[in-house]
Amino acid sequence: MARRLRWLVALTLLAVALAVADLATGAARVPPLEVLRILAGGEGARPVWTSIVWEFRLPRTLTAGLAGASLEDFSGRADAPI
């Protein structure tokens, strides 16, 4: 059980790190620490960064995560007998 928990923690941390990296990259680069500050409810060093993260990048990242999760759920159910 401990091994399974370690894997779960490791994969969760990896998913969070990749989400922050996704939020930080784009045409206007936002530093990862600023992304974390913005997500924690603070204001970015540049006000436009806050707008970029909340209005453009976060919806895109959440949509990608939900789409991936639904595809995984669909593929898991495709083998199940009806």
C-alpha cells in the first residue's frame, strides 16, 4: 500500500508541475513563481499576467485535463461488457 501511495503522490506532483509549466508558457511568458502567486489569489508582478493566467491559460489547461480524463474514462469503459 505504501508503494501505491508513493506513486500516487509522485504522479500528482508531476501533474501539478506540468500544469504550472503549461500556465507559464505561451506568447507572453509568465514566470512559474508568478503563476503560483496568481493561482493563490495574489496579484502578478504585471497586472496583465493575472489576466492572461485567469482568462486564457487556466481555462485551456482545465479543458485539456478534463478532456484527457474523459478519454481515459471512455477507454476504460470500452472494454467493459454491456
